[in-house]
Amino acid sequence: MFNKIGKFIRKAHRFITPIFIIITILYMTVFQIPVLGKVQKVLMLTMAVSGAYMYIQIYVNRYKSNKRKALKA
């Protein structure tokens, strides 16, 4: 179950990143549309949450691996 969620979050994070970068560049340089600012904030929050999940997932997997090794020994 968590593998499927992790795969989905990684794919979503990879998909959102270029969109976020493009919107940020457009908002900062070309357009000063308030809607782009709001979209940028939503994308930033989404990227922060998915990035935190991926960061924590490394340590959770390491903990599970060590726990399995301890049970085998």
C-alpha cells in the first residue's frame, strides 16, 4: 500500500516541479497577475509536503530494514 502511495507522490512531485518553476519565472518577470501568485503558493505547499514525505520515507525504510535484520539475527 505505502509503495503505491510513494510511487504516486514521487511521480506527482516530478510532474509539479517544472510547472512550479515555469509559473514562478512568469510571475516574477513577465506577468504580475494575482492568480499566478495564488497558484504558485498552492504548488509550493504541494511540493513541500511531497518533498517532506519523500525525505522521511528514506528514514522509515531504513528503520524497517534494520528491524528486519534484527529479527533474522
